[in-house]
Amino acid sequence: MNETVFTLEATPIKFGPGAVDDAGWELERLGVRRVLLVRDPRVDPSRLLAALDGFDVVEFDRVRVEPTLESLQEAADFALSAEVDGFVSLGGGSTIDTAKVMDLIVSWPAPLLDYVNKPFGSARAPDGPLKPHLAIPTTCGTGSEATTVAVLDIPDKRVKTGISHRYLRPAQAIVDPDLAASLPPEVVASAGLDVVCHAAESFTARPFSTRERPASPADRPPYQGSNPVADVWSAKALEYGGKYLRAAVDGDVEARGMMMLAASMAGVGFGSAGVHIPHACAYPIAGLKHDYDAPGYQGRLIPHGISVIVTAPAAFTFTHASDPERHQRAAELLGGSELPDTLESLMRDLDVPSLRDLGYSPSDIPDLVDGAMAQQRLLATAPRDVGPADITEILHSCF
């Protein structure tokens, strides 16, 4: 019997310039008095700390961009010793994801790999809700404040994977455009391209009603497939991406605020419907090599949004036949007519590096295919069945 039920859950989000000043009020509402502030070391916390006057604040600022299993374990060990009753994250997706994992381990202590998705971990579910987490993004991208996922790199496996469960979703988010005003344009570009891919992948995902109905509600996956409510959020995020991303990269503060809102909207959409081939390919692209000197970032890494977008035109060429009308509608929302061409135009305008620029050659394709095929949690929502030969063809077309 096919599925007849879909679920939509969303983080309560407070949006607008100056919204960060409400952080103390939100924590008090959530019953938090001793809070662990998890922050990007490059982000000035002074305005947030002023809003937290009167709270007992413990700070952790050793967040790694693109977290690894090791960096998350270090963060979790710190959190276990801090004895707090809630969390605030201030930064981009890496910071919010780090706070999610800290909260998980503090709330339900266990070896970190127990919670990591299969086949790299045991995909253990937490026994119950976590401590309150107030997420405050400072980038225009990941939408992590609205999702149930924390992404991590496992260097010895040369792959990215994640932890996914509904209890990882933050209790509250504050999205304040003032916090993104000073971001480097390259960071805005990468984060914004992630928004566009989140929205396009969820909008084109396999319909939820094509899945087999699970034996128990507990077995219903977080990524359920496209559905009428997720479509609304994903469509609006696509519209905002087409309208505001280029201006946001150029430094328009209002456009950056709109991209922050788009990130949250896309997070609600893909948090329900899921993502598919571009994100499945992105995990090994970001995880296999760490030699790229990314402008706007510290250290050698492949930013997540870049790792996703590089295969997106080829991936959507592959999926187009599953629902041409829906793919065309996604392109129209972005301001184009054909989805692959529309994405390629956006990539040119934002000077996105190629797969070869990132350090890859055709000889790396077998390893990339293996890494992508390991992401069955994501590929399950692809609108077409996809196998190793299909991923190989998609990657070949990117050179």
C-alpha cells in the first residue's frame, strides 16, 4: 500500500532587523537560565550577549567550518561538562549543526557514531526531546535553523554524512538580517546556491504518495517526498533565490535579508520533502578532497553550497523526464525557462568553480560515485530511480 500521509513540522521563526534583541525573552520563555552559546569565532557576539544580560552564559567558539566527527566530539565533550539547560547557536550552518549535536549528546548521552546515519553509523534515534535550542543564523543559506539534520565529515571514510531526527530541529529560530551585513560575497554566494538547490531538489522530489506506507509511524522518514505544503515553501524560496541572490552577493543588505528568509523557507520545504541527487553527490565532493583554497573562507575546503551546485544542472537534466512541467515551473520561479540552463546562468554570474577547479578529474569519478551511492537516505527521494551508471554519467558531464 502506498503512503497516504505526510507530515509537516517547522521551527517557530522570528524574522526581522533587530530580532536578535529578543533572544533573552525567547530563552526565558523556553525555561532556560544557564545557556551554552555556540558561536562562529568570526562572528561578533556583543549584541547577542547584551540581549542575554542576566543569563548564565557559557561560550564555545571552537566551531569548525564543515564539521568533522572529531570536531563534533570535541564540542560534545565540552557541552557534557558545561551543565547547561539550553543552547544558543550564533553562526552559519556549521555552527547550528554543531549545537544540534552538542544538544543531542547532552540530552541523551551515547557514542556519537551511534546517532550517525547508516551505513557509517547506527542511525540510533534519541529517546525523547532535546534541551531547548535557540538557533540564530548569520548567513544567507543553509536553513539549518529549520531542519532536523546535522551534517558532518568523516575524513577517514572520505565522505560526508549526517545525523537526522525530528528532535534535532531547534525549538526556536531568530533570523535577523542585520547579522549578515558583513558577510564576504563568496560566503553569500555559496550559502545562497545551497538555498536554491534545497528548494529545487525538494520541489522536484519524488511525490510522497509514491512511497510504500511504513508499518509504523515511527518508520516514516524525515524526508518524505514532495507534498502540497512543502511545495509552497520551496516555491517561494526559489522565487526569492532568483530575485535576490545576485544582489545579495553584490552587497545589497535588503537582498541579504530576503535570502536569509529564503533559507528558512527552503529549510521548511526540504525538511519535509527532502533533497536528492545534487546533495548526494555533494557529500563525497566535499569529503574526498580538501585542497581547494576557497575565497572568503579560512583554510582549504570545498564550501557546501559549491559542492552541491556543481552537479545540479546535470542532475536536473537527468531528472527532467520524471516531471517536465514541475522542472519548468522551478526554472520559471528562478526567472528562467529550463532548469539546467537557468542554474548554469546563475553559476556563471556568481563565478562558481567547476568540478575540475575544485581539484577533481575524471579518474576520481568511481570514488565519487561510491560516495554518492552511499547516500541512500537522499537518493530515495530522487524523482527517478538512480544507480551507479546514472551518477557516473552525471559526473562525467560536469567535466
